[in-house]
Amino acid sequence: MIKKEILIVDDSEINRCMLRMMLEKDYDITEAENGSEAISIIEKDDHIFRLILLDLVMPQMDGFEFLEQLKEHHVQQDLPVIIISGDNSEKSLDKAYDLGAVDFFTKPFNPNIVRHRVENVINLCSQSYRDALTSCYNRSGFIQIVEKFIQKVDDITKYSMIFFDIKNFKAINSIMGTSGGDNVLKFTSKSIQDSDLNPLFVARLEADHFVCLAERERIDYDAMMDHDGDTIEIKGRQMQVRFRMGVAHLDDESSVAGYIDRAKLALNYIEDEYLKPYAEFDQKMAQSYVNTAVVTSEFETSLENDEFKVYYQPVMEAATGKVASAEALVRWIHPERGMVPPDLFIPALEKDGYISKLDLFVDIKVHSILKEWKSQGLPTVPISVNLSWMDFYDADMIQFLKDRLENDPSSSKDIRYEITESSYAALKENRSVILKEIRHLGAWLLMDDFGSGYSSLAMLMNYHFNILKIDMSIIRQLENNEEVPHIVELIINMSHHLKMKVVAEGVENENQLEFLKKAGCDYIQGYYFSKPLPEEDFKKFLAKHQAENKILTY
Ligand code: C2E
Ligand code: CA
Ligand code: CA
């Protein structure tokens, strides 16, 4: 247990000695003979004092001047000062209070009173930079102390900022109740302090977000990956507290708050939190970080300016090579940045709630194109649009989709909806009826990205889909992981049992195609047949296939 540090500033050696004896059991004591010595000790920056005991009358620099200088230093604004003085005339005490002192002791000192008041003042004053629940630093305390710390180190690149986010904290909170959740937070703060990282400073920023500064060489990723989480017992239950971690190495180019942001940003880049629950910040992330802000600020104007274009990727029937359908994929043709892929801007739009606007735009576009082509006697196929989980919270959008299905029943055969398991949470919140309604109105539902996540099966058990799309990441492994072909066969068989057709996504070569055909996969989507095409090219693609009698009729 590290002792809190106190600085005693008094020219009388006897006074210093007495105070030291009263306090040194609980505190680390540093002594100064006068104000200027005290200032230079504070400036040296190798102490983090929690309290100053200050005599007013001293040679060289007296207590008043010291208080004035301390104010100008701004080093530790919250550092409380207690006056110890024989001179307790009201005038000088008033002056000392004006200069920021918080309390005073008169000589002779009563050891009991001294100890209690010191403890009280430290506790009270630390509230503004300590987290009340866990008693580690809060954000402002952490920033202040780390700023002070990095000013004094020779090589800042030896240190790293690590951001922690407790996995499933929401679930823990709802199972264990708020008091259980609080226990988990206290436990977490302690297990970070005691971890092998041996952090220099730990803070709780908000909710279940913790951050610490540690030496870079103490970071052991293998250990982090093996780490099963520390176990805490709450209400007789054993719970494992596991983290997701974002790491930013210090590099002299940012501020403490900036390093915290970077570490937090890295968290968002954790791809598979089960296999690798951490990510390191790199400049690419900073790039997309800027983009996120740019995306949401530019989105509405860009939509009005027609910068968003819908591309169409054909889906072919595996057995015949006929065009069976297509998927609508949005592109942002930015006037300066060129074509921005959806992976770069969709997460930003989901965060800021704009995604439904975009999805609606795509849906309307697809609907109008199909109408137009049909009226011109051109060939068409059913087109699926992607729904984001956010869309299920947008009552207006859902109503719009339902109204159209009711008013124009033929559209139910033209437009299909792709849903990923990320919608599961939204649907469970009493929105499950939305999918049923859409289905009853005749539209087809596709389970998107099957196999990329963890609750796909739960989705299948709770909702009925017409088509299942095997995620590209699985197709990618067909050729280099001997288990994968069996898994793909099982997924296809399972789907057929459940009366679903199957699309394999991301098929790029003949090998994959041949295997999938043999395994009974119904449809193929991927670069092997075609990349997503702009509207005009897709129109030509359909015309060419129609000429060869290669468009599937249902
Ligand atoms: P997704 O729904 O899984 O779409 C398939 C993605 O795989 C598309 O990327 C497509 O271009 C790509 N792809 C298809 N075949 C191949 C292949 O053979 N090889 C490779 N390497 N890639 C292939 P894209 O267009 O960049 O879209 C990425 C994701 O963005 C989509 O994944 C979808 O989740 C989302 N997205 C796209 N358009 C929309 C939209 O209008 N609304 C919403 N909510 N999400 C969209
Ligand atoms: Ca999709
Ligand atoms: Ca997909």
C-alpha cells in the first residue's frame, strides 16, 4: 500500500519533527524549511503530495508568498494547504484563507486532532479528483497527475495508455443489481491496480470504463489472451470479470486526454473479442476517427447532393449459373475523397442515428428502379436491401416499409430484406413483431453474414428467414481449414431442413464454386461472377443474361 504524501513547510525543526512523529505512520512525509525550498521540491515533480502543512512566519519566503506562488504554479490545483501557526490573528488567517488555505492548527498541536483533521481534509479535497466508488482517480484527477508525471520522464515512449471496458457489464448489472455492479467496479479497479501491468496510475472515467498508465514493456499480450479474468463472488455466484482493452503508446504528439481517446478508439477495432480482446492504436484509426466526425457532419448535404449511389451485386443460381437476384450495396462517391466504401461510413452513421435515412434512401431507389425497368419492359430480378439494427428503432421507417407492402403488394416479390444478427438485441426488445409483420406482408427475409458472430443460431430459432447467407469469412477458409467444408455442408443441410435456401457470399474462385455446388448450395454471390455494379452496368448485365436465357424465373 503506497502511503499518501504530505509536505511540511516550517522553519522550526521541532515543529516539523513533532508533526512528522504524529503522521509518519500513515503518511509519507517530506520537509521544507521555508517557502522557496518547498516550491523547488514541488517543482521537481517527483512527489505527488496530497496535503501541505504550512507555517506562515518563515525567513526567505513566508507562508503568504508561498501560497501566492503555489497558485501560479497550477501544478496540482486541488492540493490542499493547512496553516500551522502561532500567529493566529484573525487578519493573517483571513489573508491565508483568501490565498486558498483550507484549515488551520494552532500550536501546541494535539496529535489526535491533527491526525483527524489531516485525514478529513485529504478525503474531502480528493473528492474532486478521486472516484468516490472505487477511490482510484477520476478523469480530471488522472489527467492532471499523468500530465505532471510525463513532464518529468525522459522518454515518454516507454509508457502506454490502456483503456479497459468490462465485457457484458450491462448484463452483469442487470443480473447482479446495481450494488452487485458496484462491487464489480470496485473489484475491477483493484484487479487492474494489482495486475502484472503494475500500472502507475489508474482511473475510472465513467461507468465501466477504466484507464491506466503503465510501462510499455509490462504489457504482455499473450498473458492478456490467456487471462480468464479474475473471479469475483457476488451473492454466492462466481463471476468472471473480463476486459476488452485498447492500447495507445505515448509518442509526444498528443495530450493525456488525446492518448485516452486513442486507447478508447482502438477498442472499436477489436475484431474478435473472444480470440483477441485487445487492439493497439495506429494512425489509420486516427484517419477513420476524423472520418467519423466528417461523415456525420456531411451526411445530409451529401444525400441531398446525390453523392450516394446504389450498386448492385448479382447473385447466381449455383446449379445453372442463371441470375437469381441481386444485393443493393451503397457507395459514397465523395467529390474530394472519391469512392468511400460502406465499411468506413456505415458504423459512423449507425452511431449517430442517420443510417435509417440512408437505408430508406436505398430502399426507395431500388423500388423506383425496378418499377421503371419493368415499365420499360426490361428484365429485372428481386433485389435485397440491407437493414441496420438501428432501423428497428425507427418507427417511421418501419411504417413506411409496411405501408408500401400493403399498398403495392407486388413490391413484396421485388424487394427483400437482409438482416444481421446485430439486430437481435433490437428485435428482442419487443420489436420481434416487426419481422413477423413484414413477412406476413409477403416480403422475404435473409439472414445475413451467418457464421460471423455468436448468436446467429438464436436468430434462426426465433425468427423465420427465407434465405440464409453464409458469411464470406467462412467461404475464405474453405480451402485452408479442413473442418470448414464439413461445417459448410452442415449449414447447408440445416438450412434446407429449416426450409431456407442458401447463398454463399464472397465466392471468388472455381474451387469454392465447385465445392459449394456439390454441397447443394443454392445461390452464389461473389467476385467470381461479378463485383457490385453501378446501375447502368447492372442493367447491361441483366440484358446480356436475358439474351442468353440466363435469368431465373420464379
Ligand atoms: P454485406 O451485406 O455482407 O455485403 C457484402 C460485401 O461483400 C460487400 O461489400 C461486397 O462488395 C463484398 N463482396 C461481395 N463479393 C465479394 C467477393 O467475392 N470478395 C470480396 N472480397 N468481397 C466481396 P461492401 O459493398 O463494401 O459492403 C460492406 C458492408 O456494408 C455490407 O456487408 C453491409 O453490411 C454494409 N452495407 C452496404 N450497403 C448497405 C446499406 O445500404 N445499408 C446498410 N445498413 N448496410 C450496408
Ligand atoms: Ca448484406
Ligand atoms: Ca453479408
